[in-house]
Amino acid sequence: METNSLANLPVLVTGAGGFIGSRLVEALSSKGARVKAFVRYNSRADIGLLKALPADVLAGVETVMGDLRDEDALEKAAAGTALVFHLGALISIPYSYQHPVEVVQTNILGTLAVLQACRKSGSRLIHTSTSEVYGTALRVPIDEQHPLQGQSPYSASKIGADKLVESYYRAFGVPAVTIRPFNTYGPGQSARAVIPTIITQALQAQEIHLGNLEARRDFTYLDDTVAAFIKVAETPGIDGETFNLGSGQEVSIRELSEEILFLTGSQARVVVDEERLRPEKSEVQRLLADNSKARRILGWEPKVSLREGLTQTIAWVRAHMDFYRPGRYER
């Protein structure tokens, strides 16, 4: 099957300063794309994890600062592009309990602004969803037809964003693909996520404070997730489709913590911290991806095992402990 070439293609990445976005910027640059990186404005002109990219890569990236909710900013950023990767979002579930209005505005109105910009520029959109839109699995493995359940303000905001993308594809012909990564992890991830939370505490503390130990998740290594974004960009004839990106394997948080303790050689004790528990009806107990559609249509499959990915992530965290505040509950 023929593929779309990314060489010399003008592309925009929202959320470019983030964990996945920054690695995607690097991958797109390696493919020869002309990358514009949209980063949320701050007074420090901080471009997030883009700072960690090789100097020669960063020199070739045009950085644009703004806010996702600013339609004018998005329209200007998307002008002249052929492809928009929309990763920008407020992604913390605990933060969405505290500030649901900000989360909804950023994730829904921000996606609306991206869609309006794509409609005007004619750009193809690759929209980033999340496995959280499925809520606790009603059946496993979870395929793309699984019902959507808003079990937190964050997940509800992403459901709304997904449906806006669907509507703009159907109503206005905006070429768009939605991808739903299941729990991505790897070097550079903040302690808002469970794997770096466990690793940082295992390396420096006597106790590891966690929430629900019995919740089960499907973890995908960062490079595998980024490879899927590239596959979606290069695959023609898939507009209007949704793809799950997961390993197809699940592990409980208890089992995950035991594996990390083994790999780090830590003797720390795992403790359930009440502050870290989600409200009962909001807790997502089980996520397990059916990735057969992505395998069949995109030719994508995860290549990095959980143990290999954890080993690489632990090595990165050891070398960058100044990036973290071990033991602090990062919302």
C-alpha cells in the first residue's frame, strides 16, 4: 500500500511541549517534515520538553506560543499546514476534579478552535483521544465500538472533543482521524502519571504512596505510541476512523509496583494513600486494548515489552531526579 510522505510536509503539533508531543516533534523532524510547534504561552517562554531535543532538531522547529482556546492564534498557526497533530489538552484526572471548568474549556473549546482552523486551512487533522473515554471496561478487550462513559470531568471533556471531531468530519468534510492511546509511559513523563510516581519513590523513599492498587491498565511505551502517530499520518484513506493504541496486555498497579521494586532493587513498602483514591463511581477499574484494527489497517504493533520499557524509563529517571519531587502528590 502506498503511504503519504512526510518529507518537506508543513505540519503543526499542538501540545508540542508535552511528554508525547515533544517526542513526536522529534520523530516528524527526522522524517523531514517542516514542523511548527504550538506551546501554551507562559511568561518564562518555557517550551517544556522541547528543550530536551537535540539542538539541531530544535533549530529547525518553528515554535508558536498561544492558548488552545484562542481561535485566532490557532488559525494563524495552522495556516499553510497540510497536517495538524492535536495533542494539546489538560490531561490530569485529579486536576479535573478540582478545576472542571478550565479542563472542559481547554479540551472542548480548544479542540473546537483546532477544528475551525483546520476547516479554514484545509489541513488534515490527527486528533488525540484517550482510553479514559471508555471508563471501566464493560467488556474486554476494549475495541473502538465500546460505549463511552464519562467517569471524570477529564474523560467527559475528551468525549466531547472526540464527538466534535466526528461532527466536523461528517458535517464539514474536515479530514480527521482519532487515535486513542492507552496509558503511554516512558522517559520524560511527569510524576502526575503512575509509573514515574512509583519509580521516583522507589529510588528515594522507604514507602511508595499510591491509590487503587487493584486497578488494571494497558501500558504502551512512548516510542511505540509515537510510531503509531507517524503510521496514521502516512496511511491514506482512513479519514473518519478511530484507532485504539495499546499493548493488548494488562497489569494491576500492585503488580506494576512489584515489577518496579524488582527492577530498582528497592525495599520500599507500598502504602495506599487515601488522598490518591478516585471517587468510587469515578474510578476506572480496568482498561485493556483491542489493538487489532491498528495492526490490520495501519500495520502498527507495539515493539517494546513492559520490562524493557520500565528499564529504560528507570534509567532516565535516575539521571533526571531533579525533574521530580518524590513523594509529593502531583495532580
